[in-house]
Amino acid sequence: VAIKAGGPDPNNNSKLRDLIAKAKANNVPNENIQRTIKKFSDNSDINFEEIIYEGYGPSGIAVIVETLTDNKNRTAGDVRHYFDKYGGNLGQSGCVSFMFERCGVILIDREDEDENVVDEDTLMEAALEAGAEDFLTDDDTVFEIRTAIPDLGAVRDSLEAAGYKFSTAEIQYVPSTYVKLTDEDALKNMAKMIEMFEDNDDVQNVWHNWENPEDAEDLI
């Protein structure tokens, strides 16, 4: 989709450049990336459509599902089935997205691969100077840097040039509030529903405001 919209040159296609960075952060080999770019540059008959679904999981958990599909009827049927099967329901566009802020998110481990501790003040200064909007230190394992969507690429490139390595650098839906599940059945169903979405080849990302998914780990 990114190649068809903006061409195969990442220097002139910011969305493609962001996707390449995300692939590299997930350890996708460069030869695989280049092969994919060439495949879709040469084949104009391959068409995919980006569709976003919104709905509610058990106990009103807000869920956003990003998909990329060549058959929207198949994908819509699958998404609706997963919501229905596990005690949720598929809603209308906009029914839960107002509960999220869409922004760029960069995660940098507090310790690098060689167990060297990343200096918080130095990283924060570099991030803010590069154009980041917020720098969060709540997590014990990572620093979280948030940016406006148009600034994600520039902030990421600046930090990468400064020698930082990131585990995540992408546009995310960040919940404004979270919901904690306490009912055992709701915990199981929510975990299974998320698992079904993630196992579907058409689904690219699943965002939700479930506060305590770790509580379901021992139940499924």
C-alpha cells in the first residue's frame, strides 16, 4: 500500500521509510525488505486495502483492529466472528477511537545489548531537541518517547544517528484511560480474542485499553 501510494524510493516516501525502520527493528533481514519492495514495485495488479475496525471486548474493553486485505468481505467476516465469539461486539467507525490518541511511539531499552545503561538525561535531551513531544520513564525496562505523527521519522532518524537503537518506532493508538478486568471468564475471553486477531494474516495491529493482560496468562 505504501509503495503504491508514494513509490518505491524510501527517500521520497516517508510512510515506506517508517515501515522499513519498523521491519528492521523487528530483525527483518534487509534482503527480505528489498525483495518485498521490488515485488510490489513490479506488480501493479496486487491490490490491498487498509481497513480499521472498532468494537468492544468483554466488559467494554475498547478495541481497534488495523487490517490490510485483498478481500474485505473475508476480513470483515473474520473480525466480526472474533468479536462475537468471545463476548464482544463490532461497532461503528469512531465508536472507540475517541478514547485513544494516535501518535508516534519510540521505545528504547534502558540497557543496550551489551548491558550498558542508557543515560536518561542524555536521551531525554536528544529526544526533545529532535522534536519529541513527551518522554516517559514509568516503565522499568524501556524509555518511551512520543511524537506528533509527522515528526516520528525525523525523531527516529536523529536518535538513530546519535547511536540509539530502538525496539519500537511506529504510529500507535495510545489509550487515554484503561479498564481492568477481574472476572475470570472475561480475562480468558479477552486474551483468546486478542490471540485470534493476532493470528489472522489480514490483521496488522490490535490496540486496546485493557490494563491487566498479564492476569490472563495462567488462565489460558
